[in-house]
Amino acid sequence: MAAPLIEIAVVFVLVLARVGGIVATAPLLSLPSAPIRVRGLLALTMAVVITPVVAPSAAITASGAAMNLFGLARLITSEVLVGGLLGLGLMILLAGVQVAGQIISQMSGMALGEIFNPDLDSTVSVFSQVYYYLTLTVFAAIGGHRMLIQALLETFRWAPPGEARFSESYSDALITMLSQSFELGLRASAPIVVALFLSTVVLGLVSRTLPQINTVVVGFGVNSLLTLAVMFLSLGGVAWAFQEPLAGALENLTAAAVEPTPIAEPLQQ
């Protein structure tokens, strides 16, 4: 009777490690503004619900891991990496719009208007905050949290607790997310960057035609108003551009997390 209890306990620890990895890194779930006890209780509750479902398929692996402390530590590390990969990949995707907001802040001359972001524990521009909370809203509105939990459950289907392995697919998936994040940042900032470029060109022509006008003072006001106007006009496009690659990003991350370990070729006789 003690052996099954040990197996179930080890499976619960492995499930909690994978769920804890995603709760610690995923959007909405990892907000530092939420009390750490609430996030811990959320991970614990999810682990309690998932463990009875996946315990039969992971009993043998868990039993072997329970006999070896170093093996158990290795399995826990692999589980944390699987959960962390799903959450971190989406956070990298969200970081692209924050970079876009920083670029817009620098080009518009409003970089001095920075505020403190408790989620990042640093100061960021107002535009970065606007885009960040916009993408979080879109993420929740399109059911991104449900898609994230579904992707987590899918990893348990193809890689039961104790069978997750670190491979090159982790780094490949994160590199893909980084490139998509950079592309998303460019698409989000493109309308404002183009508008500010045209504004700079026009102000340059005006300064050559009417040198008595102080283009530095005039240009700051014009660029500020133009930035705000174009930003509010393009917010809908930014939201649409974010939700388009979200499903594909979760599929890529899930595939990387559950990629089967290559089977060694048999020895030649």
C-alpha cells in the first residue's frame, strides 16, 4: 500500500513542477501584482486536479524516480522547463509590443515621461505600458488563458510526468518566438514611426523656408499630438496583429515541449 502512495506523491510533485513553471512565467498568471500565495494556491489546485488523470500513465516512471534522489531532481528540472517554455514563449511574444512602445517614446521625444512598472520592477515608457496592457486584454479576450491551459494539458498527453526531456527544440522554439516578437514590434510601431518621419521631413522643410520659426519647440508639440493621434487610430490594428500569431505560437511551443526523444539505433551484430 505504501508503494502506490509513494508513486502518486512523486507524480504529484512532477505535475506541480510543470504547472508551477507555467504559473511562474505565463501572462496573467505570473503578474507580480498578484500575491505569491494566490499564485502558489493556483498551481497547487491545478496540480491536484491534473494528478489523478495522469497518474496511471506515469506510475512506472515515478516509481523509478522515487528510488533515486538525483533522478527525481532531474525529472523535476525537466518538468519545470516544459512549463516554463510555454509561459516564457508567450511573454517573449508580449515583449515585442513593449519594445515598440519604447521606440515610439524615443522618436516622439516623450521618453522623459516614464513610469514605474511593478511587473518588470523598472521604469518604462507610457506607450510601452499602453501596448502591454492592450495585448494582455486581447490575450484574455480571445481566450488565451484557456488556450494556454489546453496546451499544458496537451503536454501531459504526449509527455506524461517524468518523460519530458530537454532537447534542441526548446531553443529553436524560443528563437522563433523572439523573431515573431521582433516582427510584432515592428508592425505595431510602423504607423507611428512613418508618421513621425514624415513630420520630421515637413518640419525640416518649414525650417529652411521660415527660419524665424523655432522648429524645436513647435516640433515637440506637433510630434506629441501626432503620436497620440496615430497611436489611438492604430490600436485596433495592433490588437489584431497580436491575436493572429497567438495560436501558432502555442502550437509551436507545445510541439517543442512534447517532442519525442530520439530512439537509439540498435547495435550492429
